[in-house]
Amino acid sequence: MFIEEVTEGYVQIWGRSKGKTVRKYRCTSGVRKGRIVAKPTTCSAPINTTSRRTLKLTKAKQGGKMKAKSRITKRTNPASRRLKRLNTGRRRTSKTSSSRRKKI
């Protein structure tokens, strides 16, 4: 029995890396569900508890500042604005009611 590479557990999206637009992956299952990672193998990789604890402490101390900075970046950085447009088409949209006849 041959085992092929498993392509489940992630969705391809666009992200930023050093100001440039690059391909990234959003994990769709497991402990990293919803996280954006550089390689799809990261979605199923074991957890590094030391780095997880460090990030948790950093967010507790600097969380407000981190949020404010990321908000400014997402609003003003041209690469971030481009990403918003690129990733919008990837989202699933439900059928709008405008295609159906409206009752008056």
C-alpha cells in the first residue's frame, strides 16, 4: 500500500513576507486550526511548548501594542491592501437574496 502526500488540512492563501506577497497556507484542522503558516507540513507538526508559552506571555504584556501596530499596517501598507483584494475571492459567499424576487 502506497501512501501519497495528504493535501487535506490546509487551504492555500496569499500572505506577506518582508513586504512582498507570497503563498501561504491556512490550517483547517488540528490544534493550529485557523493559523496562517508558511508550509502546509507545519499544520500537523508537533507543538513547541516553549515558544508557545513565550508568545502567550508576550501577548499578555504587549498585546495592545501589537494589535494597534498590526491594525495600522493592515490599513496603510500597500502589500496588505493588495492581499485583502487577493484573498477576498477565495472566500465562499452564500447566494445573495438579490438574485431572488423580493416580496413587497
